[in-house]
Amino acid sequence: MTGSQEKLTRSGIDDTLGGLPDWRYRLGGLVTVYKTPTAAAALQLMAAVGRLAEEQNHHPDLDWRYNRVFLRYTSHDVGGEVTSRDVAAAAAASTAAADVGATAEPGLHRTVEVGVDTTDAAEISEVWRVALGYKKGPGTDLADPYGRGPSVWFQETPTPHTSRIHLDIHRSQAESAAVLDKTGATGALMDRDHAPDWVVVTDSQGNRLCLCTEAGHRPAD
């Protein structure tokens, strides 16, 4: 099942998430974390998700950490966006999670990107791609072909920041407020001009990171 007609708009995704309380939208995918009663139950859940993936011919990114299972569904054949297949797969995975007594902790699923300030992305992106063993993604983005490492994106600007490399940490909007408060309490400089889409955090030595919401916005100068 392929075709651009399956790709959901952002408003369509938001409507869909109303019926998928275990899940969040994050940079072209549906994500969640399930906490199981035991590590053995986590393995049961992984096996169930695997069987579903074979039946559906649609496979998630899956990561096991003791009694927690991290899941992400996206449709690579439409450019790494959310389609009806991801919605159906997420719903089935939720049922499988309930069957093993798992509880959803979607706020634990953080998405990290490396941002590089540059005046010319084309001039430097190939160095990063080859060194990391990554593939080209949308625009000038670079992505780990196995979904393990953070993606890299190049923020083109005529005035690159002196801290050229920064991290973008994406969470859902509902779960970002507490993190922002705790980060501000460390004494970091918090630039909230673009809140709630993103907040630029600068530490005492001038290094930056951006705390972003699931809206998927990226900082821009």
C-alpha cells in the first residue's frame, strides 16, 4: 500500500491522536514508550509487535531497554511521513501492549537532532554524510539509515552563531513545560521569543541547545 493520498496532514494527525492516547507525533513519525511489568513481558510485547509488522508488512523502529519498549512508526515510501498505515499499526501495538499489562509513557520518547549553523550547507554536508555513514534525507538533512543515531540538519544563515553546533531536543508540547522549568532553574539563559514551538537555551559558557515541541518546528535566525 503506497501513494501520496495516504499521507496525513498535520491537522489530520492531530485529529488521529485523539484516538491514540498512548502516542505522540514527532518529526514525521508516531512515537511512544511502553513500560511493562517485567523484562520478560517487554520481550512478549516486542514479539507481538514483530508479528504484527510481518502481517501488516509495515515495520517500526523498536528499541528495548529492560522493561521499556520504545516504538516509532513512519512511512519511508512517502518521504518519512505519517500515513494511515502508521495509524493502524500504532493502534494494533497499543492493543498488544494492553495484553501484556504495559502502560504508556510517551513523554520518555525524546527525539534529538544535531543542528549545524552554516552559510552554505552544500559545501559541508558531504563531509558529515561520509564520516557518519548517513544517507541524504529531506532537503539538506542527513539521517542514520538504521535509525540509531540523531539526524543532522544544516541551518543556513548569513550570520552563523559562534556556537555553530547545537542539539535540538523534541518533546510533545504537553510534556515540555516541566522540562523548560527545570532547565531554567539551572541558571541557563532561556530565550522564549518563539515559545512554545521552541526555546533556545544557552549555558554559562555560550553553548546552545533548543528545546522544541512536537509541532516539528526548527529554530531559524
